[in-house]
Amino acid sequence: MHPQENQDSKSARQDNTAEANQNDDGGGYMTAQVSAEWVPAKGVPAQEVLGQRHLSLASSNTQAQTDAYKHAQPHFVVAYQPLVDVSTQQTVAYEALIRRSGFLPAGAEPSRLGDEVQHQLDMLCRHKAMAQACELGLHKRGDTRLSLAILPDAIYHEATGVAATLAMADKLGFPRQRLIFDISEREYVRNPELLRQIFAQHSSHQYQTAITDFGSGHSGLGLLADFQPDLVKLDRRLIRNLHNNFVRREIVDGIVRIAQRLGITVVAQGVESKQERNTLRDIGVRLMQGNLFAQAALERLPEPHNFEG
């Protein structure tokens, strides 16, 4: 679960038939990165999706935290937004975005659940997103990946981190080599060296890694110096009106040049206009995500458009 997210970067508005969120730029989906907006309860409760697999909470958690966690489970639904390659006009991944459905019970706000309970809910959200992606047939779509946000602190724990999600992927039949684990730059990384060691194992496990919301947080290039992921996802605030802003264009161009030298692929989040798309393409960015191509959609995999024109 991520700290309370910036409303500008994550809002969702969707009914049971409409597209999600006119202003959604993609990005992580975990519990405190859940939108402050609400959507109708259309999703299947997580415990049903996961076959009644209830998580055991440590005895150190209070009964109130445990009850709040159980009550929170049915109140999260999954939306998906495509990440596209504008050069090939193909969808290369779908990012899972967790949305709240209805009002959470008193005390069930993620920020009030305590670290360990947040880690478990963080994991549950990832597993629910994978389970539903399988129901939608994503695991049968060639090389299309699934992008999942994960709390930096949760990674360190075998019971709630990457290892647990890989095990769940194996149970669900979702190829682990088609998973992307996103770490938000907005998150404080308490142990960069341990994070680096854990993610250094990713090549042997075949999954990909990403720093998302890049350019929005306090870590910036310092985080990139400690940890070289497969992908860097540029924050939407760097992308907005890029074609009319010389400074933003130069910053993005600089990041792209650095990433290319390090062998890192750049993704532009929150692409809203054709002008932004064209400017990014001229700079050398091929992978993009945003409402120009497709809005995030609840419980389905939307098809992208607007590659040209």
C-alpha cells in the first residue's frame, strides 16, 4: 500500500459500463495508491477470486486492525490500462489499478491498518489483479505483460513480497516472465541496498522491474543510481503539454538519453494529446500509456487506439 497518493495523478470515475477515469495516467495501484474517488461495486470480492485463500495476520496486529483488513477486502476492484508501443501499434502490457468500490468501513482506510496489515493487503491486491487478468485471458495473449505495483517495504518480506506473488502466478498459470513489478519513486525506500539485491535476482526469475512516477518524488536520479530497473515510467507532470514547454521537453530528452546509455526502457505515463504523443516519439520514446490510447477500464482489457493522426 502506498502513502496517500496525489489526487492529480490518480483519479478514477467509472460506472459499470463506462470507461474508467478521464484523468487517469496509469501508475501503481496498491492500497494507499487507491483512488480517492469511488466506483460502483462491480468487482468480485478478493477472497472469492483467490478461492477463499484468507491471509493469516501476525499476532502483533491488533484485533481492530485484523477486523478492518477483513472488512476492506471486498471494497477493492481492478481496472486495467494498456501500455502501448507506438512504433508497432501493439499493446505490450496492461497495468493493474486498484479502485475502491463504495465506502470503506470505519477504520479500514489503508493508512490506518499498520505496516504489516498494509503489506498483506498490498499482496492481496496484486493477487486479485493477476487472478482477474487470467479470467480475462491475459495469460493467453502472446507476450503481453501485467504491470503490478508493490510497496518497497513489502518486497523485503517473503510472505508478502515478490516471492509470494511469483508463487501465486505459478498457481494461477500466469507466466512469471510476463510480470512487471513497479516501485513508485514517491515511496521512501528504507533499504536501497537490500532492494537492489532482491531485484538483482529478477533476471533469474525472468520478471521485469520498473520505477514508476519517475520525476515526481524525492528520490529521482539518486534512486536510479542505486537501482537500475528494466523500465522507467515518467510521471505525467513531466508529460503534460510537453510540446509547449521547452524545459519539460529538455528534461525528458535528458532522461531518455541517460536511460538509453544504461539499457533502460522509458515509458511515458499520462499521455493525453496527440501533440504530446508526437513530441515524445520525436524524442525517442516508444512506449506510452494514457487516456489518448485508452482509459482504464474496470474488469476488462480495453483495446488502444490513436496511434496515428
